[in-house]
Amino acid sequence: MQKNIVTLAVGAALALTASGAFADQAGPNDVRLGMYFVHYEAQADDISGPYVPAGLNVHLDNVETLYLAYVRSVTSHFDIELAFGYPPVTKTEGRGPATLGSVPYNGQVISTARWVAPTLLFEYVFGSPSARLRPFAGVGVNYTKFVNRQSTAAGNAASGGPTSIGLTASVGPAATAGLSYEITDRWHVYASYSIARVNSKLTADTAGVIRTSEVHFWPNTLVISAGWSF
């Protein structure tokens, strides 16, 4: 699925570039399509609850997903961006003891979840409005909600039975910095690097036996995209 998304995004970016010959005067609106490459800097408290040995923890796998954004130019130097992406599947691996009893744990994918994470950014665009290459930087707020939360077979085995997973939503700060390059008045390409703070409480319920952990992670995101102004 992720390979299909990458192909779609790259193809769309090439189509946008090739269409530049038909461009005319740009307006204050910009729509962008590209790819998120997400690297997690994660920290979690050790899992606590009944029958939990010391040192039990988790790790989040990196992901790639489709990037979409709407940007409104308020002035020639000030933009407002609403960014979001196709909800990717994030895998959680066990960290700690190699086994729990006879059940493998360390390195096993114990749960999966998708997340929806719109981000509102207020950006300052440097340089002359007539320049083709312009850097920008901004700050804003991120909202993250986790959906389709599932415990895997390995997670159920480690927990002692079928387990339901809960992850609370998060609101936190976000920041970005990047470059835009004007191909024509209407068509642009962009590269940026963003970071957000996400805090969530993990709850695992196995037949009424509750285990919890506080998860803190900072998604570091490289974005490559193409945009059309109108």
C-alpha cells in the first residue's frame, strides 16, 4: 500500500511540473501533494499493571504516507498552512525481556494503529516575492487521534489473551522549516522538515486486567511536495 502511495505522489509531482507551461498568474491559495517521511523520536514509561515484569517497554516503527495541504497566503511574507496526510499504520514493537515466560516479546510487533494528525502552521516566508527560491519557517499546533487500534497475535500472547488497545488523543506544538522553488507563477516544489510533540496514554485491557504506559514522541517529518497556486 505504501509503495502505491509513493508512486501516486511522485507521479502527481511530475505531472504538476510538466503542466507548468500552461500556468498563468497565481492567486493566494495553494494546494500541495507529496510525501511524509516520518521518523519517531519516542520515549515511553515502562508498562505498569498486574503481572508485568520490570523493564517492559515499547518502540514505534517509522512510516511514510501521503501528504496533503492547503496554504493561504495572507501577505507576500506570511502563510497559513493546514497540513494532513493519509492515516498510516504505525507498528508498536515490544522492548525489554526477550520472552515473557515462554512467549517471545522483545522485537515482536505487539500492536498497530492508524493516526489522523492535522497540523495548523503559521509561516514566515523570507526573501523577495519575485525570487524563485524562498526559505520559510513556522510554528503551529498539531492534533493527533489514533484509530483502528489493534493488538496483534504476538501482543495477545504476551498479554495473556485477547487485548483491546486504547490511546488518548493529543494536542501539542509543531514547527517547520523549508524551501520553496517556483517553476512557474502557478507551479512550485517544496521541501521541508517538521517536528511535533505528541503525548498519549496507552491502555491495554485483557479481560479486565489493565496495563498502562505514558508515551511521548516527537514525529520528525521530511516532506517533499509539489503545489499549484490559484
